[in-house]
Amino acid sequence: MIEKTPQPESFLPLPPATFHILIAVAEEDRHGYAIIQDVEVRTGGALRLSAGTLYRSIQRMLEQGLLVETQERPAPEWDDERRRYYRITPLGARVARAETRRLAGLLKMARDRGFAPGRA
């Protein structure tokens, strides 16, 4: 039996925590605390993921195939060996792009109705 890869749109809309986690690991593998810090800095403190929210989201994302846990360590000599590092999968990247397109479409509709700054 051939297992089909799910369509990225089948994951949408993404919970905000899921989208932010995908963005946080888009360019480099990160451990949990680094993901929390990245999200907080990138959102100017508007979103602060709790450890519970982060690890529940990560567990679900691992099960869905959006993330994988990697054994590679960026700087093993400075790293705590208990840390787990996460990497976005090709499916995770496709899902993040699909969510970005969905959000851009919503923003365009809001601009067209005068609810958002920018071009109409």
C-alpha cells in the first residue's frame, strides 16, 4: 500500500504557535528554549510560548511530519547533551508556505475593505 503525502492545505489554518515554530526552525535547527526565544524576539514580545504549549505543539508536529528531531548538534562542545533539536521537513516548509499564502490572501481582503494599511 502506497502512503500518500498529505496536501499542505489540509493542515490549514495553522494554530499561531505552529506557524511560529515552523518559522523559527525554517533556517536552522533549534532546541525548545531557542524556539521560545526566537518567537518572542520576532514578535516583539507579543507572543510568548509557554513550555507546555511549545512541547505539545512540537509533539503534534512530529506526528504530522512537519518537524523531525535531529541528532546533529550545532556546537556539541558548548551544548547541553539533554537538549533536543528540531528541523523543519519538506512537508513542514510546504505547509508554512501554504499558510503564508492564506494569510496574504486574508490581508489583501482586509486591505480591499479598508481594514488594513497598504495598497488596496
